[in-house]
Amino acid sequence: MCGRFVSASPPDELARYFGAEPPEPGDVLPINYNVAPTNDIYAVREQPNHVRKLDSFHWGLVPMWAKDTKIGSRMINARGETVAQKNSFKRPLASRRCLVPADGFYEWKVVGMNDKGKPHKQPYFIHSTDGEPLAMAGLWEQWRGPERKWEEALRSVTIITTAANGFMTDIHDRMPVFLPPQAWDMWLDPGFDDVDVLEGVLARAPESLLEAHMVDPKVGKVSNKGPENTEPYTPSS
């Protein structure tokens, strides 16, 4: 799964990196070293004029048919293996795909049991080996309420995950799908709807893409949003 990540790169730099227009001033988000579900996040989408745009979205996809937004908290991730079969994701997979930029993400590794017999977990910060932003595959949707009366739609997004590659299996059994630059044009093109081909790009990233190190367990508290979350950490015992 992907439940926490880092969004620290300035939006103008992200826009240049992805060949996209920057967000509108009102959509600029604060730097966040501990992005959590239901936060607002950046995503790159292709507009009807075929120009890419870096926009802000609610993290947790709210299907257009939902009665309220609460369902979004259960839809922060979509499994790549079944995304084409799920009613919540079929429509956005067909025409509303996006890229979610990340400077890295967190995952918790089970390292033993605590004195209460529950798993003891150590958080890791995982990032690209070259320091470049990661492009997580995502889907987006817009919701106007059950009676379609909202003047402005809520834009929401989910991050697609897959089985862990050889590097990640030591930490967790799932990981986000990271798309290489050569797949961006096809993935973002709302006019491309060959589901078989789209599913084919939802593969595990090469092991050489990522590296990881332990970080302070304080990252588990979502209110801790500073850069210290990504610093290397050595357990006291």
C-alpha cells in the first residue's frame, strides 16, 4: 500500500519536471514531509487542450456516484491487479489517469513483537536513487454531490499499488506503481482507452529505482510534517 509520502519539491519545479503548467495560486500547497490520506496533494493530469496541468486533489477517491465524501478515506489506493474490475475505478481508468509526484514515501517493516504480543514496526523512508521525483500512477475523479448541485466539483485521487519488487519485499509486500517518463504520454492521454495496454504498464518498478533507510518512529504521528522525518535513524536498542 501507500499511506504516507513526502511532497517537498516546489510546484514550479515539479511543473517543469513533468512538462506541465503550474497550479493556480489558490491551489499551491504547503511543503509536507508527512502527507497522509485525506490531505490535499498534487497530481499531474492532461487537460482537454492536451496540455498537462499540475493541480491539487483530495487524496482518497470519491466516485461520482457516492452519497458523500466519507468513502474517499477507504480509497486512497487502488490495486493494480484488480483496478479494471472495480466499479469505483473503471471510469477513471478509462479516461481520468494522472501522475502523483512524490519525493519519497514511507513504509513500516515488521521487526518483531512488542510486550503485548503485537507487531513492532520500524518506519523506512524510500526514495529514488538519483534524487529525482517519483511518478506514482494515479486515477482521479470529480464529485458534485448526490444531486449534482455543487457549483465546484471536488477533485479526488487514488494511488495505484502493486506487489513489491525484490528490493521492497524486505520491507513490505506492496508498493506504489511508478511510471517511467516514456509511459507518461500514454498514461495521461484521456483519449487512450485500451485497458489491456494500460494494465500492462502497471508493473513493479526495477529494483535499481529505489533506496531506503530507517527513520524516526515519530513519523507515525501525522502532525509531524517537518524535514526531520526523512533523516536517517538508528534505533537505541
